[in-house]
Amino acid sequence: MLQVSRKFEYGLHAVTYLATKGLGRVVTVKEMADEMGFSQEFLSKAMQSLKRAGIAASVQGVKGGYRLGKAPEEITVADIAIAIEGEPHLVRCGVKADRCEIFSSCHHRGYMNILQHKIQALLDETTIHTLLKEIER
Amino acid sequence: MLQVSRKFEYGLHAVTYLATKGLGRVVTVKEMADEMGFSQEFLSKAMQSLKRAGIAASVQGVKGGYRLGKAPEEITVADIAIAIEGEPHLVRCGVKADRCEIFSSCHHRGYMNILQHKIQALLDETTIHTLLKEIER
DNA sequence: TTAAATAGGACTATTTTAAACCTATTACCC
DNA sequence: GGGTAATAGGTTTAAAATAGTCCTATTTAA
Ligand code: SF4
Ligand code: SF4
């Protein structure tokens, strides 16, 4: 169905939240989950992924929480997708060749790989900064 | 994971097969499944979808089978994707608004829709004709 | 020392995809 | 007309991916 995952959407919402309402402070997962209306536990997983990728930074302990790990100009939608879903694989042979039983006789692999890179480039051309400007309008 | 479905890949292989080895005749699902090495029953479903969309045409009965329903220049990768997977919905609110519980407070819906149309445009810019030329090289 | 937070492993439930199964219909050919 | 090889398509089952929960450990401010 070629649909983005829920976790990615949660992550994208969280990043824009941090970039607008989280300036100069750390924001708890609880606050974000309450404010945006989704599962605290699940959002927590998304935040952990974003943190590992350096998109978010965390402070542990009481009064802890998350803030952005980079400037909004330096975070692209692709960065968030990769942080949360891992490297993209439009076709299963991208994950591992033996995941496709017709690998050796496949003729459209080249095209599929080009397509994947084009989609990736689309995700890469929008930063959180530009996304926020579009939202404001 | 943003991966295309198996059924779509089967369909794309079948269309290129018909466009190269199916000239001036009808090809059975059995032949294509044997030749390309995948499930006859499953490919059959893909062919039925392609037929409904007019991409393939069928002849029933003994000596029946499939041939292309349009010229390779007139079939785009997007046509095949839509025939097999239905209208694309990068986000779940595209299917139906109430499939997303945060619909009313979502700020990135607009961007996601633009993104979807850009991806769709990418799929639309490659016809089977141009795809085959790329494969030949 | 308590409490509120992140970190992360393990598990469960739900949904989607892939595939198989089965029956009907069509039409060639003897 | 009857047998057979094909498409047409509905229903069911199996496998995989996604979504979400649960639980425990660790960190740190107060
Ligand atoms: S069909 Fe081709 S492109 Fe698709 S997974 Fe198999 S080898 Fe890769
Ligand atoms: S989060 Fe926004 S874009 Fe995604 S499904 Fe919900 S309303 Fe649509």
C-alpha cells in the first residue's frame, strides 16, 4: 500500500513540536503524548530512535526530557524516516538478496533502485525548517 | 518500511514479459509463472487486476491467456501500481479521515499529500516502453 | 531516599500481505 | 455434446509486518 508507518508520523510530529514549543527547555514524552493525543509508550520508542540518530537529545532523570539534537535547518524528513524505519528498501532484495527467490532472473531491479533513490531525494529536500514555514502559512 | 508489494512486482514482471515475449499471441498464466518462477495462483490475481484496469486483455477458454491491453508506450509504472494496489495513500487519513485519531490536530497532512503526489509523478514518468529500453542496455 | 523521567528488552495484539483453495464459467477441439 | 485447459473470482489460511503494551533498569533532581 506504500504507506508511511505510524511511528514515523509520531516522530515527525514530535520533531516539529520540539522545534516550535520546546525552545530553550526539555520536553517530556508525557507532555508530547498528551498534547498531540497519542500513546506515551509508543511515542517513547520513536523518541529513542530519534535520539540514537542524533535528531533529538535527551536528559535523563526527574526534570529530564527531550530537545532537538540539531538545528531544524539540518534535519530533513529523510533523516527522520531513516532514524525510525532504518535504511529504506523499496524492494526486498535491498534488505538481502536471498529474500527474493527470483533475484537472478529479475530485470527491473535497476529501475527499482533508481526509483528508491529518487524517493529518498524527495524526502531529503525538505528540512524541518522549511516544513514549518509551510505549516505556518 | 515503504516497500512495494510482491503482487506489484509480479505484475510489473508480467507486463514486461507480455511486452517482449508475448507479441502476436496470448500467454497463459502458467507459462509466465513457470518462466519467471513464481506462484501461478498468485500471479493469476495480479493478472486479473491488470485486466480490470485495461492494462492486460484476456481470452478465456482453452488456448486462452493474456496479452497487453495497451501499447507499452501508454502503460506507466503508476498505472500498474494503481491497478494492483488501488489508489495510493501515503498516510492513513487518505483512505478515510477517521482512520487517524489525530486528524483534526495534524499539521503535516498537507506536506504528506504533496509528497504522495510527487512520488506518484515519479511512477508516472516511466512507461513500460522506456523501462524496457533501460533493461536492454 | 523518593519520585519522575529516559532506556530498552520482551511480549502481545492487530493489521496487512502473500498465498492457497475451490468453484464457476468460457471456449476450443475431438 | 463432452472433455479439457484456460480465465474469473470468492473464501479461507498462513506468514509477516506493524502497532502497541508491559516490565525492569538506570539516571538524576529535589
Ligand atoms: S523482484 Fe527483482 S527488484 Fe523485486 S525483490 Fe526480487 S530481485 Fe529485487
Ligand atoms: S497524522 Fe496527519 S497525515 Fe498522518 S494519517 Fe493522521 S491526519 Fe493524516
